[in-house]
Amino acid sequence: MTPAERNAAAMECLSKQDFAGALKLFFDNARTAPSHETYNNLGYFLCTEGLECRSGKTRYAGKLGFSYLLKAEKLKCTSVNQSNIAGELEKRRAEKFCKTGIDDPDICLSALHHAELASRNAVRCSDECEYNRLRFLFLCDRNSPEVFDGMKNLAADYETDDSIEFLLNLYCIHSETDKCLKLMREYGERLDGYAKLSLYCRCRDFSSAAALCDEVYESFAPDDAIIAMMAESLINSGEIARAEKLKAALEADVPEYCDARKFRSAVEMTFSSPEYRENVIKNYRYRPPYLTLCGYFGCEMHGTGFYSDRD
């Protein structure tokens, strides 16, 4: 088989969820026909699907996969490969954030570099690549005028739920609350309850935020920020009885992943101290979702050709 035929066979295995078959073909291609495309496809497979052991279990292979993505990068600069590298760095950022509560600036800057190359070289999914570039730039500098202006331009044509939510949050962050609230009336139905409540509260439309508290409490796991926003909205709307009811419900239904004593103490502080609530809301950091794109060359479904000199 030619490299292109072997790659097509691997993609066919993937479509049938024959991951062992796909892995063998991707490995064979990288070994017998080393190229930007074969290294990239093997690396992306390992990063997303892992390695199947003899026991039948699958183990994490992100480090090995990442090494193949970097091998591919040394041979050629393409949007597909650069997006894959940025995506793996995003996984590292998210993992570190879960442990520390901080976006590692070095990881964000590195991811931004690769996202910029992906956007610059994009021949497909150019809007998605630009969204991801602006997202990483935002994580590096929340107040960047380039992000704000860039999202205004992008959202004019690339009008997705994610891009709309991103733009609305930028209007809020840049203190253009009237514009944000005006757009909320136009696009609010495309956001989930958490996003709407957060924006209404931070734009100080407390009555609109208060109207969403029951829905958000029932539908989303409570975190410090959204609890503070619900309390702030209900109290500032004069709905003290609803605030007390919510406080009692939170204290009675402590999430399994929380320390009960610490959680109840935080709830008490949230509802009793305006200064505490203000500080929690002030420290809230919106993070736009990352858009994961198809990372394979030779994927018919997503229109990525297999460009190999050995075809």
C-alpha cells in the first residue's frame, strides 16, 4: 500500500472504532514513510485515543503523541499540526488549572504561538482557528484591545454560540455594560443559564439574574462564583426570602466533592457579607471554551487532504 492508501485504511478503522487496527496502520506509516503527515496522524491518534495494552485496557499516551506532533512540526508548518500542538498545550493548561486555580502563563504563551501559526496557515476552519488564537491571547491578557476588536470582527461572520458568549463577556469585561445588555436581549437565548446569570449579575441587572437562580441551581454544580452571583442578585433585587431559601438548600445539599464544613462556612460568608461576595465576583474569571478541530490529514469527513511526497 502507498502511504495515502495506508492512511485511508487507518481512517476507515477509526470510523469502525477499530482502534487497534488504526494504531498499527498509523505506526506502520510513520515507520515506513516518515513525513509531516504520517508523524502528525500518529501523534494525534496517540494523544486522543491512547495506547491499547495486551490486557485490552487503554493507557494514556499523550507525551509520546506530543513528541510525534513535534517531529511533524520540524518537517513542515501546517494549520492542522499547529492546531494539534496548541490543543495538547490546552490540555496541560486545564490540568494545571484544576490543580492550582491558575492559568500557567508560560503554557498559555506557548499555546498562543502555535495557535497564531495555525490561524496564519489555515486553509480550512479559518474562523475556528482565529477564535482559538483570540482565546489564547485572552488567557494571556484579558484586557487586550486586540482580542476585543478581533472578536467583534470575527463574530460578525462567525456567529456561533461560543463566539457570541465570548464577545458578550468582552463587552462586560471592558465595562460596556449597556451594549452587553442590549446584545443579551438579542442573543440571550443562545446562552445557557449559567452564562446568562453571570453576565446579568456582572452588568448589575440583578432582577434578570435573580429570575435565573432557580434554573441555575437545579442545572449546574454550584461553585463559589455562581453562588456569590446568585446571592448578590437575589439580595439586590429585594428577594430576601428566596435568598434565605437558596442558602438553606445549599447548606443542606453539600456536593460530594466538597469539604462539608468549609462549604457551609463559605455559603454563610457569601450570604452574610457583601464585601466577601464582591471579592468573589471580582475574582471570577471567564474562560472561553476551546474549539477542538479534526487533527488528521486524509479525513474525508472534514476535508483534510493527505499531502505526502510518497503518494
